[in-house]
Amino acid sequence: MGPDPVRAEALGRSFAGVPVLAGVDLVVRAGDAVVLLGPNGAGKTTLLRILALLARPTTGRLALFGADAATAPPALRRRIGYVGHESLCYPDLTATENLEFYARLFAVPDADARVRDLIVWAGLEAAARRPVRVYSRGMSQRLALARALLHEPELLLLDEPFTGLDAAGVVALQERLATLRLAGHALVLTTHDLERAAPVATRVAVLHRGKIVWAHDGPPEPVVVAAAYQAVVTGRA
Amino acid sequence: MRGAGAILLKDLRIEWRTRESLASVFVLGVLLLVVFTVAHDPEPEAAPALAPAVLWVAFVFTGLLGVQRGFLLERENDCMSGLLSAPVDPAAIYAGKLLANVVLLGVTQAVVVPLVGLFLHVDLWGVLPGLIAVLSLGNVGFASLATLFAAVATRTRAREVMLPLLLLPLLVPLLIGAVTATRAVLGGGLGAARDGIAVLIAFDVVFVVAGWLLFAYVVRD
Amino acid sequence: MLAALWLVFVAVPTEREMGIVQRIFYFHVASAWVAFLGFFLVAGASAVYLWSGSAGADRLAQAGGEIGVLFCTLVLVTGPLWARPIWGVWWTWDPRLTMTVILWAIYASYLMLRAFGGNDDAVRRYAAVLGIVGVLDIPIIIVSVRLLRGIHPAVITRNEGGSGLVDPWMRAGLGVSALALILFAAWLIALRVRTARLTDEVAALRRQVAEAA
């Protein structure tokens, strides 16, 4: 089966002395879809960026696919895909140009064909030759997802991917994520709105003030999770 | 190093698409030269003596703007994270950005230098090879530190002030070498410029290597 | 420390060449050496900080930078005070002076970066990079300012005044004052590092109190 995609122990991260993460333990296995729930300021984005190797933890240990994150060579990033709050795409280039650029950076084999496939997959054929600057939020989101999938990463990290999507966009994204999970990818997504993420999840964890305060293995019962979430956020606020 | 080439082409393509830098460099370059010439109001015989200093000062001012922009464009849509999420060495990102800056600064020089020749009555044609050599060496030296510190400046507060504040003191030896070499080349060809060129080469080597090694520490989060 | 400084004043009266003003020379040259040591300290501590992330190394780099700029300022102030009566001019762009000004500017910008760059941990890394780059620039500055001699013909070499160190007493005086200033600077640095560490600890305690509330 291979080593777990994510093994995090006691991850901590402070900014100028202020702790944002205060001891997070997390294990993600292939085929998992972990949803991290939490109010704003809970540390979700920071945690995700650490998992994406975009930031370093101040304390704790992280192993991705068995390799220690602190000493890992850049090549480890080939197995990780990251979708952040922003599209990570250059506004003055077209979708095709952006994807071609990242395909080169990630050494994607047969890049032209793969880029074309993803443009179709993301429903961007019509806009493919226009600069990203003019895209709608939904289009940018789909492009960001396409960018993250270019190199077929085994671990996909998504930061609040449902924000700003209309109902149709939400459904489309849910379907795509479900497909990816069934294909064997590991997913970690953060959200503050469980309703949208629940259909995709195999596990839920609630992050509050930098710690995981509640977790549940198995598909979440929205009512149960919502109650726990409320208790956590109001009870310990 | 495959990443460096891709980044270089990407930056050049974006620049070509928007032509923002080119336009502002041209306008700013002309304005600076006009201000210098009018403020000094030299006699036609005395004017050429000013040329080396004016040329390099104008280059530094326009260069600061251009390099700053190069990293600001990575801030839009958090593209810098895109670069850092790729399986490329941060040093390759530095190399790509450095090469892109060298090209764009070269274009800046191609605009500013003929204007200097025009406004200050300097004959550039006769000494073109030597002049180009000096310009290129100065270009690389400027770009080596400017690329490193533009990455720093765009991530700190007061970023418009920070880049010149950090960069100008460090660049003084480069400017001394460049102005000395330019003066010598305009006066007597490449041979006379040996000392200045030695300084330029030393600067280039030391700071390209330093930038290569230190860039990873700047972009690491 | 102060005892050493007092010694300098007492020992020096036995050496009068150009009059009382010449005594500034001891402080002036010694300050320059201390400033250089300060800058090398910044570079060394910065390298350690980048390598190990040690907060102590970062505090040491900051202290080194502050002391270095302080003594560099002293050099730039005592120089003209000495030069005016002896040579008749407050300032000249000779190589050594130019170099001192450039170094002062580099490390002043280092302090500016630390002060105004924002409150992040990241600023310490950027400052460390600047500290290292600054020291790398020093040899190039030394070589390049010599080129200026060719441009400006009227040059008064610094050492004409003080190169009359034939008298062993004078050499001793210089050595003692250098040692005294180095000790003084080291004491200031230790003080500064301690203050920085205490400030950090207070801030951490404040945060703990705020969170418990």
C-alpha cells in the first residue's frame, strides 16, 4: 500500500510569537477525504499550507509519503496538489498558457495533451484563450483545481474550495472530488460550511484555536457534526 | 534548472502581453534625462563628461521600478505559492527571475543609452562593443542584488521605500565600477576600462552566487 | 571598561605631536576597528541564524548591527573633528572616507529593515540575508573606492597624519584604546542582547496572561 500520505505529529506554528497552531495530530490515508472544519482564525489555512510544504511548522513533525517534510527534496512536491484561496494563476496569461507553464514546472509527461484534457474537464474551452483576469470566480476555481491536478498528485489539499461557488458549481465540485477520492487520491479540505463539504467526506475534524478538538471517522452525520461544532465554538470561545 | 527557463519565458511573455514596463521605462527614462539636462544645462562641449553618471543613475532609477514589478506580479493571485508548490529548487526560481530581469534591464538600457547619447552629444557608435560589454556587466550585477532584494521588499511593509533603501548602498561599488568603466570606454575604448571592468566582474560573480544561495531563505515561509 | 578608558586619557598625555586634537586619533581608529568587528559579528550571527533559527543568534546580529552603526557614526564624527584643524577641510571624498560612509549606509539600512519591515519572524530572515550580503560587499567596496582616486586628483591620504606611529608609546596608546573600546563595545552588546531577550520574554508572558483571561 505504501506509506501514509500524511502523518503529522504535534504540529505547531507561531507568527511573531502568537501561536496559530498549537499541537495538531493528523493522519491521512489513501482514499481518505478529511474535512477540516473550523471558524475563521482557527488555523485551517496555516495547517493546509504546512501540509502543502509551503510553510514550515515551528514545532512538531510532519511526514508526507514517509518522507520527513523538513528535509524533503523539492521532488516530493510532485505528489502534492494544492488549491488555495487564490487561483495561483497569472492574470495576464490565458488558462492554456498558465497550465502549460505549470506543466513544465511539474515535468508533466505529454504536457500538451494533458493540458487540453484538463481544459475540457474544467469546462474552460470557450475561455481558454482569454486572460485569466476576466474569469468569473467559478471559472478561476475550476482553473485552480485543474492546475492542482495537472501532475496527478496522490494528495490533494484544498482550502475552502466551495467559497464563492453558486449551487451548480458546488454540485459539480462535489462530484469531481468524489470521483478523485474513489480513484485513490487522498483529499484534505478545509471549510467553515459543513453542509457543502459533507457529501464528500469520509472523516471530519474540527479545528479550533490551533488544535483539533473533535474528530469523527466515517461519513459525517451533518446534525451530529453541527451540534459538536456549535458546542466547540460557543462553549470554548 | 528546467524551472528557470520556464519562469524566464513566462515573465517575458507576461511583459510582452502587457508592455507595462516598457512603456513606463521609456517615459520615465526620457523624463529623467530631460530633468538632468535641464537642471545642469551644460555646454555642448562639457555635456559628454556627464554622460556616464547620468546614464547609470537613470538606469538605476528605472531598473528599481522594473525589478519591483517583477515580484509584485507574483503576489497577484498568490502565484508565488504556485511557484513554491512546484518541484523546483528555489535557486531555480532565482535564476529564472534573474535572467528575466537581465533581459528587461537590457531593454531598458537599449532605450536609455541612445537617449543619453542624443541629449548629451556623445558619440556611441565608435565604442559600441566596449560600451555593450560594460552595460551588460553592470546589468547583471544590478540584477543579481535587485532580484534578491525585490523578493524581500515585496514581502515587507513600506515596500516602495524599502527596495531603494536596501539596494542603493550595496550598489555603490557597482556604480563606481560602471561609471569609471563607461567613462574610460567612451574616452579610449575597452582597454582603458580594465580596472572598472574588474570591479564589475567581481561584483557580478560574488552576488550572483550569493543570490543563488540566499534566495531560498528569503522565499521560505 | 571605564577604567581602561581612563587609562587611555592618562597614558596619552605623554604623547603630543600635533597637539591635543591628535588624541582623537586613538578613538577614531579604534572606533573604526570596533565598527568593522560589529559588522562581521552581524554577518556571522546572521549566518548562524539562517542555519539554525536560533533566536539568540538573531538578537546578537541585531546588537552587532546597532553597535556597529554607533561606532561607525563615531568614526564619521571624530574624523572631521580631527581633520578640520589639521588639514583645513571638514570632508573629502578620499577612498577610506567614502568606504566608511557606504558601510554606514548599508548597516543603517539594515537597522531600518529591522525597524520598519514589519513585525514578522520573516523580517529577521531578511535582515540576516542583508547582513551577510553587506559583509560580502566589503572587499568589493574596498577595491572600487580606490578607483575614485583616479577621478578626484586632490586626495589627502588619511594616514599622512597618523602614520607617525614610530613612537612605541603611541602604538601602545592605540592598542590600549582599541582594547578599551572593544571591551566597551562587547559590554554594550551583551547588555543589548540581554535587553532584547528580556523584552521577548515579557512579550511572551503578556501573551500568556492575555490568553488565560
